Amino acid sequence: MKKRSKIARKEYGNKQAYVFLGPYLILFIIFIVVPIAIAIGLSFTNFNTLEKPNFVGFMNYITLLTKDEIFMQYVLPNTVTYALIVGPGGYALSFLLAWALAQLSPAPRTILALILYSPSITAGVAMTSLWKILFSGDQTGYINAWLINAGILTEPIRWLTDVRFLLPIIILIGLWSSMGVGFLAILAGILNSDESLYEAAAIDGVKNRFQEMIYITIPTMKPQMLFAAVMTIVGAFQNGAIGVQLAGANPTPGYAGQLIVNHIEDYGFIRYEMGYAAAVSVVLLGIVYLFSTVSKRLFQSE
């Protein structure tokens, strides 16, 4: 009877945990699991939103890997280039800026943190009011005006439609807006570091801030580092709005700024080839999962 009562109390405790987990599990299933399952199912069909999906097996994936020249020549190289620069670059920038802010007193730290974080949530507005004005393709654009006044250019450059400059500008804006939730997580991790570890390290011979960062700060905040790495990777691969907003068209001129998300939107919402767009989105999901797993191996605490 005593054993049964213990089991009953344990089950009652589990029921309380299930009640608290219930809302999260329901929302996770509705907004994450179900859409992913539908996307995987549609990726094996030919679906134009008007007629019933027609099962085609792996044909969409075969077409993507063997016949989609735009994807292989422009979309995949652009996405990999963007992700390799903005992902690690934004991550390193987030850590360095968070570490620098942690050395300041609370008031200036809070103000600067808000200034650095704001581009990640106001990128759409800033795109219209700042970057498109800076890189305007006529003499009224600030960049063209400065270069012409300095004697570097004799005539304005169409920055946002020139295939040579569109991707570098997208990367620049991606780095500028990369101080998102990951940046805040790193800053919180640094500020909550155990001060006694720094005192013990000073006794053991650690002499400067750089050594503290290498031997104390980074090893003690691996959970925050992992969270920031995953958020940065996901953000780098899902970002496709910058190129379209700058160029004003999807596809971007000469596919110079075309990323995987733009390719999905092109086939899904312009051509209405939902099955093919779903296959591309599943491939993007696999790429993000692969890089997230690598990050987990690097930063996971034992």
C-alpha cells in the first residue's frame, strides 16, 4: 500500500507538470510540428493551390539538385556566402560588443544595448529610411554624393541593381542587424558570471581582461553561447527580406542577392509551385539543423 501511495503521489506530481507543459506543447505542435509535417508531405507532390496535390515522389528533390540551375549557380552560393560571413561574423561581433558593454556602468550599458539591439527589430523601417537613401542610385544618394565630391567617382553607381554590389550590401546590412536575441543572451551570460571565479583566477595568475575572457568568461557561459549560436545560424539562413526590399523585386536583379528564402517565395507565392517550394524549404530546414547540431557539439556543456 505504501509503495502504491508513493506511485500515486508521483503520478499526481507528474500531472501537475503536464498541466504546466500543456500550453507549450499544444502551441509547439500547432505552430512547429504540424507545419513541418505538412511541408514534408507537400514536398513529395505537385501542388498549384487550385488542384489537388499530385504525388510525384522525390521528383522535386531530384529537380532541385540536378535541373535547377538558378539554385545551384546563384541561390546556394549566395546563401552559403551570406551565412558564412554574417553567421560567424555577427556571432563574434555580438560577443565582443556584449563583453565591451559588460565593462561599463549600468546606465550607459543599458542605453548602448538598446541602440545595438534596435536594428534587429527595426530592420524593415531602417531599410526604407536609411539604407535605400544611403545607396540610392542617383546623385541624391549619400554614398554616390560623397564619392563624387571626393573625386573617386565621375558618375553615380546604381548600387542596389548592380550585380557586383548587391550581395556585399546585403551582407553589410545583415551584420548591422545581427545584434538580436543572441546578443542579449551573451550580455546576460557575461553579467551573471560568478565573480569568485575571477578572484580565484587572479590568484592563480590570470593578469588581464583578455585572459579572463578566454579562461573564465567563455567556459562558464556555454549555454548562452549555444543559444546565441543557434539563433545566429537560424537568422542567417532565414534572412531573405533584405535583398528584396533593397532591389524592390523578387527575383533580385541577375539573381545577385537571391537567397534560399527568396527562392522559396519565388516558387511558392509567385509561381504557385507549392510542392517544389516545400521541397526547397525542407532542404533549408535540413541545412539549419546540420549547422545547429555542429554548434551544439561545440558549445554543449558536459
